[in-house]
Amino acid sequence: MRLREKVCLITGAGSGIGQSTALLFAAEGAEIVVNDLDADKGAETVRRIGEAGGTAVFLQADVTNPEEVRLMAERALERFGRIDVLFNNAGISGVGRLHEIEPDVWDRIMSINIKGVYLPSKYIVPHMMERKRGAIINMSSCVAEIGLARRASYAATKGAVLALTKSMQVDYAPFGIRVNALLPGTIFTPFVEQYLHRSYDDPEEAIASIKKRQLSEELGLPEDVAKAALFLASDESSFVMGAPLYVDGGVVFG
Ligand code: NAD
């Protein structure tokens, strides 16, 4: 059990990578605070953790809403007395070249993908500073470091998250807090499946184009990212600070 007696709050844990991570962390002994905007999805994650014998509560909050996020942090601390791990995972996709993106769509992705990392951190870091311990995992993407067609707004948010991670690490290292980033490649989640259905007539063509960008022959799965998150959340990564951890089958170097 690599997360025994740890309390982990995961944003966007009702689906995809967040859900997979919540299930894995619970199986490794953690108590989980499942956050999502969508109550049905969040409840489903809690149900699955409960069925497997784990402990989880659902706290609904929009990660872009300061008051909702403040209340979520307060309720999580009331319920469990501490938060050891914060996984800022919630995010949305954005497609299009810069001149094709409407200003309101630009603002929305900036808000969810960047403010959605800032706000949970803002309300949970002071608690971690007091305890002089904590691990924060921020969800970036390999597009923070490589140019990928028609991802302007999305890449901008994930680059910002990577820069924010490094800055946070420097500020909070004196308080025993580690802050690292995950940089997944294409991972088969509802988020990606919807995009592929919209963008390609032939699913085989979509899969072939993804594999062409990777060194690996395999397709990335939510469990692959969950295992990397587990490493960053556990004490096994105690000397890993401000790091970008690629989980992309070699996309960056392919
Ligand atoms: P997903 O759509 O399957 O899950 C995202 C979850 O976040 C959903 O349950 C959604 O309801 C929730 N959410 C959205 N807006 C929210 C908000 N304002 N407040 C709270 N919850 C909100 O997506 P996923 O593929 O699992 O992606 C998770 C994260 O991983 C995202 O940050 C995404 O950018 C990142 N990522 C995904 C991939 C990929 O290929 N799937 C690759 C790199 C990075």
C-alpha cells in the first residue's frame, strides 16, 4: 500500500484520467476526495471506490469558482482533517488555430485549465504549509513542449501549467511541499474519443496518426497516467521536485 493514511483530493475525478487515478490511489490505501463539476460522474467514481472497499467522498465544485473551491477545501478538511496530496487534473480540450478561436472560447479554456490549477492550490497550500508537508501534481500535457497542429489555446494553457508548477515548487519547497507536473501524450479517455470522432471519419486513420507520433506501438490509457501520478503522490518520489514527467509513449522525442 503506497498511499496508506494519505488523503488525496483529485479534481475532475469523475472521468478519464482523474477517475482512473482515484481508483488506483484508493486501492493503494488513500482516502479520496473526488471533485467534479458533474455530480453523476463524481458519484460514480465514489461508488466504484466503495465497491472495491475503499473510502471516498464526492465534493462538487467548479474549479474556476473561488467560493465553490474554498468551500470544497474547507469541507475536505472538516471530513478528513488533512490533505496530503492535491491532484489538479480537471481540464478541457481546445481545437483550432489561433485566428479561428472565439474570445469566449479562449477565456473558457484559460479559466478551466489554468485558474482551475490556481484556485484549488490557493485554498489547500496554506494547510500544507502549516503541516510542512504535501504533494501537488499539476496536469500539463506534452503539447506544452512540442508544436501540435490546431492546439493553440490548449497548448498555451498546458505551457502555463508547467511554468506555474516550477514557480510553485520554488516557493513552497521550504514548507516541505513537492510540486510536479504530468505531461501525457494522447490518452484514450472520453475527452480524446470525442475529439477523434469529431475530427476523423475513419477511427483507424485517427489511431494510425496517433501511433505515428509516438515511439511506442501501444495506445496510452488512463491507467498509464494514474501509475505516474501514484509515483508523484507517494513518498517514493520524495527527491523529485518541480519535474515534468512525460507519459506519452515517446511523443516528445519521436
Ligand atoms: P475527461 O473529459 O475524461 O475528464 C475531465 C473531467 O473534468 C470531467 O469529469 C469533467 O466533468 C471535469 N471538469 C471539467 N471542467 C471542470 C470544472 N470546471 N470543475 C471541475 N471539474 C471539471 O478528460 P481526461 O482526458 O481524463 O483529461 C484530464 C486532464 O488530463 C485534463 O486536464 C487534460 O487536459 C489532461 N490531458 C489529457 C490528455 C488525453 O489525451 N486525454 C493528454 C494530456 C493531458
